[in-house]
Amino acid sequence: MTPFRERLRAPVPIVGDGALGTMLQQRGLKPGECPEKLNLDRLDVVEEVARLYVEAGAEIVETNTFGGTPLKLAQYGLEARTQEINARAVAAVRKAAGEKAYISGSCGPCGRMLEPYGDTPAEVVFEAFCTQIQALAAEGVDLLCIETMTDLSEASLAIQAAKSVAPTLPICATMTFDPTSRGFFTIMGVSVPQAVEGLSKAGADVVGSNCGNGIEAMVRIAEEFMKHARLPLIIQSNAGIPKLVGETATYPEDPEFMAQKSRILADHGVKIIGGCCGTTPAHIAAVRKMVDALPK
Amino acid sequence: MDTIQELALSLQQGEAKTVGELTRRAVSEGVDTKTILDRGLIAGMSVVGDKFKHHEIFLPDVLLAAKAMYSGMDVLKPLLLKEGIPTIGKVVIGTVQGDLHDIGKNLVGIMLKGAGFEVIDLGNDVSPERFVDAAQKEGAQIIGLSALLTTTMPVMRIVVDLARKRHIYGSTKIIIGGAALSAEYAHEIGAHAYCYDGVNAVDQVKRLLGMN
């Protein structure tokens, strides 16, 4: 396989994968259960979802390790199994992807708030990311995706942790923004220009946004990133804000709609285009089709 | 600027230590406890809530202001008790069973405390029984349910039904909040109000209790 950094320099956008959490829920993950626990109990399900994304045409498949820091796993009493949980997740994606897709180690927020507004010292958060990333790197991920961040300090600590335990791994770093009357901000008050500056300074190779409020807001977020970032961009939108139909949540944006709007992202030069909550292999297949049809 | 104004201002700036000191100073200057609470702590938090609502400040600023408010409350609480000054109402809050997200719920707690309510926070992953038990035991007028996940929202209906079964529904009102919720959903499950954020929760609670 072409090394990931080299692939980043090629002009054609890279297709990322779609949601993992909502896919796992459809396969029996219960509310309140630890999604990463499936890496221990139901690795077949984790592998199945990865395979579906590879078959849909994703070139990057993320590991089921979003909540894989020991701090987050401690909420389920699983912190002692951090190593195993992260390692098995990488192995599952490798088995599904072979040489067809890059394995991206997913690192989400650690679930604690930093001092002084929260109760957790920066060193503790840094150590937690070091532990997780070391496990992911040892098992051979091709890149890391530090994602759904809302606190720039936490995102920077995660990037610094990656730099310290796995200095050669490429790092994608994404934050989640909401629209406000004063523009886009994360819930912790980070604007797009601040995110670009902070993530770049911390050492990310690719910056951007994930999750959020649907693809149309995401196109506007991407346009703001374009204005400020010199690094390649990654955009992984969710399929809109979920609505309850009866007792099940449905995401309103269908594959065709997302692919059509993702075309705007491609035209803007966004380098990695994937999906987040509510997106499915069908969404990724539609984005794949769009990318394959781009003028060469 | 008098001590009380200074107090409200340093609360807004999240200076916990100063707020504690100024509260003690106000007490020693002979300002009555209720005035320190209303014109110092509550007035300060009201500005914080307003700025937050307008996205002029964000979650970290609110959390720092809340810490400052608590350091003032620590000074006032024994005095309020001794003088028999009641809180304006009692609210039980928590994130529903199966859900570990507590940022929204915590904000609601901060804003309610900041408005002068007594808040009993049951934490995350709270079973319907615990909500109803706590409301009965504490004589709370309001139960506040939070859920971020669409998968845990249905638990809210179970709490409402249990409140009906235990005959506290009505005398205790149920409010709900969370990213995927709506006023329609509140109506559908029989909750008394949907709150779109922490500041709105205060307005809704006051409305339900006939305070505004």
C-alpha cells in the first residue's frame, strides 16, 4: 500500500468510513453499554462493520476505540484492559481491510474535564492518551484520528501524546462545532480559526471537523476551515440531527443527499471525506461513487 | 462599588477564592444573608446565564463561575439554615438510565442553583425508581430528566409513567432536556416541559411553579 502521507499528497480525495456507534447499536449494542467492550466479547461484529465499510469503498477504516483511553474505560471499570481493548480493535480492522484500507486509530474525548474548569489535571489526560495511542501504534495502525473534540486543550494534549509515543504516525484531528448566532463554536467555545491554529501548532497533519449537525452545516464549516488552514482537511459529517420515529432514532440525510453535498467538499479540495453518526455503508458507497466520477 | 456588586462581578469572572472572601466580608459588614444571596450570587449567575445564552461566553466560563458561586454558597448555607430562609424550590435532576452524558444535566443544575433552587443531583445512569424515590423522599416539586442519546430517550417515558403510578405526577412536574429532544416529544410522553438549555430550564421551572 502507498504510505498514507504519500496518498495524502495525491489529488484525488480519500474516502473515509461512516458511523461505527450507530452500526454497533443495530447489531445489539445496548444503551449505556461500553462500545469498546465489544472488542473483548463480540469482535466478529466489530470486524463485520469494518468489512462493510471496506466493501463500500472506504480507504480509511477506523478502529472501535473512540472511548479507548483508560480514563473513559474507567467509567465501565475496564481501565485495566485498555491494552487488550485497543489491540484487538486494530486486529479486527486489519482482518477486514487487509491491504485495501488504511487502519485509523480512533481517539475520542477522555470524558473528563481539564482543570481549572474541570477536576482533571492535564498530566492525567496526557498520560491516558499516551497509554491508548501506544497500544494502537504497537498493533500497527497507519494513522490516528483524534476526533469529536470540543476542548482545544484536550485535543492538543492528545496530539502531543501521539507525538511523544508514536512520533511517525500521521495524525488527523477533528473538532465538533455547533452553529450559534455568532458563528460556529464547539461547546467549549472554540471557533474554527482557533481550532485550525491550535491543532496545527500541536502537530496535526490533517485538520477538520466531524459529527455535528448534518452535511449542510458541515459544508459551511469546511468553507471556514478552507479560509484558515494550510494543512489538508478532513470532514466526517453525521447524517443530520436524529429524529425519533416511535422509539427508534432515524437520521434524516440519505446517501444520495450526503454524496451530492460531499461533492461540494471535494470541489473545495477537502482531502478526506467520510461520515459520522447515522451514516452507513450505503452513505459511504454513494460518496465513493461521487469521488470516482470526479473529473480526473 | 460596594461589596455586593464586587461579589457579583468576581463571580462572573469565575474567581472562586475572591467570591468566598467577599461573601465573608459582606457577612461581617452586616449585609443580610438574603441580600448577599440575591444581589450577589444569584445576580452574578443571572448575568453568566444571559451571556451564555447569547454565546458570549462558553461552558468553561460557566463552570468557573459555578465554582465561584459554590464557594460563596458554602459561606451562606449555614446562615440560611440558621435563619430559616427557605430555597425557592426543590428540584431532583439526573441523566437517565443507560446514559453517561452529564454536561447538559450539570449545566441545568448550575443554572437552577444559580437561580436559588435547591438541586438534588442524582448523577448519571439513574433508574426510573431512583428519580421517583428521591422526588418523594425530598418532596421535590420538579424532576429534571436528561438524555443525550437517542437510544436512552425512551427511558423518560418510563419515569413519567412511574410518577403517575406513584401518584406524584402533577404535584411533581417533570421536565426533560437533551440534544435530540423536542417540545413535541415532551408532550407525547406526558412530561410537563421541554427545556432547550440550562437557562431555559430555569424559566420553565419558574413557569411551572407559577413564579413568573
